[in-house]
Amino acid sequence: RTVYVNGQYVPEEDAKISVFDRGFLFADGVYEVTSVLGGKLIDFAAHATRLERSLGELQMESPVAKDELLEIHRELVRANDITDGLIYLQITRGAADRDFAFPENATPTIVLFTQSKPGLANSPAAQTGIKVISIEDQRWGRRDIKTVQLLYPSMGKMMAKAAGADDAWMVEDGHVTEGTSNNAYIVKGNTIITRHLGNEILHGITRAAVLAFAREAQMKVEERAFTIDEALQADEAFITSASSFVMPVVEIDGTGIGNGEPGSVAQRLREIYLDESLKKAV
Ligand code: PLP
């Protein structure tokens, strides 16, 4: 695989990062994941905008301008011959002698790599739906910043696996925040309910697009917190993310949702999202 590190395209074996990099020592860095379908980038502009915001919240600056970022994404898709897959981008504050205070003149580290995922948009899970468990949300309070400190979400994923499920929905003060790497939704009749934006959740790029499509399709959208009890009574549930698009949830904590099959609203939104975002793909 060819990867991009600080201005250079190199074979992955030759890529090097300092042991003093603050991404490694402090998880002092941010990331984005953009999906590739048919060799094109889905929602690239929105990911680039959120990256700028994450960096700004941490008083960091991108070492690379937005149009150059697009070129790097495209070059990696080309160099690695990616038809369907993901592009991971990470920017850290850079290397500096270990100290909690931010260094004054560190040069940010930027890394991008690809993951080939043939048939990404036709994953079998979209047909069967996924199972989730609920766990306490023990992450820090700035989940709106897309930082690389993903230990608790990783633990949540492991708890889900141990319980024979696919993912975990995290619950804070009795209300669902989001999934380990996705936004969470329930459906009641023609109404889609998903947590309102704030510091408690990541402002999903797929979430924004899907809610806009839902409103255009005359569905009702309520952006508010909901409980696991309310979810268990719902007609449907689903998640969204750049890598799973719209994915039906058919079971929560071992209880089937609705008739226990992927719901029609989730399936319709998935189709609309894939069709419309492919049209705008770059
Ligand atoms: N919430 C969390 C915690 C995430 O990590 C992610 C994506 O990785 C999302 C939501 C979904 O965001 P997006 O649709 O931008 O991929």
C-alpha cells in the first residue's frame, strides 16, 4: 500500500513517525474517515469542513490546504487502485519533548492511508440489520471534536462482541448519545428521532446528509434525546456513519425492534443516501 506521510507518498513499510509524536503519547490529534465508492469520494467537502473545526477547537492548524487535501485523497485512491473503501486521515500536533502543555512550535504530523473494502455499499449487514447492546457512556465531554482517543469506543465494541452483538449504543443520564462509531436513530411511524447536536455527540456528516434527505422526502425529523426504553418501543432503529451509510438495527439488548427485521424507513433512507451522495461524489 502507498500511504501519505508529511508531504510524501511512500510504501507503508517505509512510513515513519517520531516516538515523541503527541498523537502517540497523548492522543493529541484528530481524524476523518471518508468513504470511496466507484473510485469517488463521498461527502468530501463536509469531511474537510469538520476537520477544520476539530483542528480549530484544539488550536491546531492543518499543514495542508483544502484543495491539496482533495488531491492527496485522489492520488491515494489512484495509487492503491481503490474502487470501494475508506480513506483515513489523521493530523496530530506533532513531535515535541513530552510535556502536557502544548508545544509552541511543533509541526503537525499528517498521515493518510486507504482501506480497500470491495462491495462496501452492498454489505450483507444492510440486509439483515445489526444488533446493539446499551452501555454507559464513559467518554470525555467533547465528543463533537473528532479526536483519536478512541479507547472507550473500542472497549464498547469489545463489550458488544462479548455479548454476541455488533455494536454498543452509549447511554448518558438515561439517554442514548450515539454508537461507538456512528449516530443512533429510532423511527416511530413517519418520524425519525435522533439526538440533537451538542458536545455530547459527534456531528456526523452522514447524519446531516440523511436528515436533509429525510426532510426532502417529507419525513418528520425530531432532533432530541431518547431512552433505551423508548427505542425498545419504536417501530425501527438504525445508525449512520461514513463507513456504514445507513444501517438498520434490529435488536437492542436482546429485544427485537418492531418486527425484528430491517425497517422500511431505514432501507429507503439508505437507498436515497447512496443514490444522492454518489451523484455528488468527487
Ligand atoms: N459518532 C461517532 C462517535 C463516530 O466515531 C462517527 C464516525 O466515525 C460517527 C458518529 C458518524 O460520523 P460520520 O457520519 O461523519 O462518519
